[in-house]
Amino acid sequence: MIEATGLWKSYGDVQVLRGVDLAVPAGGLLALLGPNGAGKTTTVRILATLTRPDAGRARVAGLDVVADRRRVRQRISLTGQHAAVDERQTGEENLHMTARLAGLDGHAARARTRELVAQFALSEVAGRRVEHYSGGMRRRLDLAAGLVGRPSVMFLDEPTTGLDPRSREAVWASVGELCDTGVTVLLTTQYLEEADRLADRIAILDAGRIVAEGTAAELKRRIASKRLELVLRDGRTLDVPTDGSAAHVRALLDELDPGREAVERFALREPTLDDVFLALTDV
């Protein structure tokens, strides 16, 4: 549903993208990770038809994002880092207005509004002005508005930035439900836990290039090793790589503390996406 081949983009003398390749199957969720300035938002803007690439090609829902720009826009939704809702209207009014702008008649707009209010658990606040919503409620309303036209592809550009943990959990649940209904999602995020939890596959972008791609488990196995963390009785800590097997852990303990007198406690730590991110990006 999303294909990009050799995307290049420069602004003046600054090369933002340098040959980006991406592919997301129908109903899949790809998380695009990278440090600030890596080119994540530029990639999304090209795929969402808002920016033209200098070179390369991209297709979304089977359509070229440059040659078929108008038709692509009929099949996608883009949710940015800040909720694009009218604070002076109620949540229900926001959704109804969006539905009418999308071309639905009055009856269909009201029906779609009711569906989305229920789907995103907004029933209790649908009649309340958005200015009184919490950050999580606004974000869920913004996601709902993006689905009014039943897009087949959704771009989420750091959708949980600034949200508290409870609100973030609610948005994660909503995004997971989107994929369950067959919507294809490309997500950019700075929260590695978010990518680990939601994404089928993860691509890491650094300095305008994809430096690694795979499932979270594949990336962890490929880049980061398990670690044996030891707290010594004198207060010092040691952190050494291990294959995680009982035999290797015993061998390390025998080597580091033959008499079992120096180590107060130890723990085996699995690699995380933080380890992968730090190993692969120039931060």
C-alpha cells in the first residue's frame, strides 16, 4: 500500500533525504524512527503529496504521489503532531463538519459521526466543546476526524507527542484498532516503546538514509546483545554482554567473582529498541 524507491530531497544545500526506500503492505503498521532532523517528517510529507521529491518515486494505494496527487489524497489521511480540531465546536460538531467537507450528505454525515464517536470512546464528551478536552481526548478526536472519509492509508506524524502515559495508552489502543480494520499505517515517533508495541516492522532513518529495517525482535537480535548487570558490594556496577544462556552467565560470574564475595546481586537485561537506536544513529 505504501512504496517508496530512491527518494531524494534537498532544501538549498541541505540534503534531507538521500535515497529512501520503504514498503508497507496492506493493513500493516510501519514505524519510522530517527533522531530530530533525520528526515522523518519530510518522508511523510512526500508520501502524503504535500512535498515533491527531487528524485525517486513513491506510490500510495497503488497511485503515484506526484502524477496522481488528487486521487492519492482521496485515499489517505494525515494526522500531524498537533490536533487539528476547532476548539470552539463540540467534538460531535467537529466530526460532522469534517464529514460534510468530505462530501457526505446530512444523513450520512450524522451516521458517520455517531460511528466514530462510539469507535473512539468519545460518547461522554461528544457534546462538550473541544476547548475543555484533555490532550488525549483531542488526539482521539483528531484521529477520528482523519477516518471520516474511510481512508485506506493513514500517516501519523508523532501522534502522542506531549501526552501523559494514560492518554498515550488510549491513543495506542485506537491505533491498534485501526490496523485491525485493515487501515495501513505509517507512524513516526520519538517514543521507542510506542514503536515496539504497535509496529509490525520498524525502519530507522538517520541523516536521510534508512540504516536498518525489520521487526523489533529482528533489530534487537541483529544490533544489541543481552547484558549481564552486576551490582558489587562496594557500590560499583558492571555491565557485560552475554548470549543469555545459563552456562555463559555462570562462566561470567566465575570469571568476575570467583569466590562469590564481590557481587551483591545481578540481573539479565534483554536488549531494547533504545539500544538499537543508539547503536545505529548519530546522536
